[in-house]
Amino acid sequence: MEQEERIHFAADDEEVLLADASGDEVAVLPDEVKQVLAVCRKVSLVPFPGFGEPRLVFRFEVLNPEEYKGVQLCLYARCARRWKNHPPPSSKLFKLLYIAQGGVPKGRITSKLFRGRMFRCAIGKTAGNAPYSIITEILP
């Protein structure tokens, strides 16, 4: 016999945990900040269920402007399985590789190409009711 699932209603004075936002911090830079100088600290392949395929997440630490030094920002890039490690020139990933390598991507490329390197980055904001700052592209 299946056990009946019961719903727990909190008492009026009981604290209820709604979310744990102590992990990744979200940064919101002023609209005047269009570019930053940042170092890439980590590159991860992260599943994004709503998109059907994982995304590459590049985590950067801002170095300049000085007042935002240490702020963490992410850049997101598609990494389609059907590309079979050969992103098309129209893709964001190809453009990132082009800038990081200083020309048309050649050879076997790993995240080492980005980690620990400094880049000039364009800043944008996500869409929606609670926008936050992201890196939209790395600049030549």
C-alpha cells in the first residue's frame, strides 16, 4: 500500500527556507560600465536543461575598473554536440577561440587557452525582471 504524502504547513511564527543564495553571487554593474579587463578563472561544460544541450560557462574575475576588482562575471557559449568539436564560424565559441588564439582556430584546443589569461570583455545584462551583468563577448 502506498504511503500518503502529507503537506507540511508552517506555523505563523516558523521560519521557512525559501532559497539558499549563499553559493554563486550575482553581480549587477551600472549601465555605464560597458567593458572590463578580466581574467578567466574557470571554464565548465554545464547542463542547461531548458536549452537541450550543455553550455560552456567561462567564469571571469574583474581586474579593472578598480572599483569592481574581484567581481565574478560569466560568459555563456553554446557547444552543440553536432559540431563534433568543430564550431562553425558563425558561432560564439568560434569567435571566442579566434580572439584567444589570435586567428583562425587550429589544432586541438582546450580550456587551457583561456584559464589564467586576461581579456578585455564587453558587458551586458540578462533579460527579464531581475537582470544581472554578464560578459557578452571578449574583445580583440
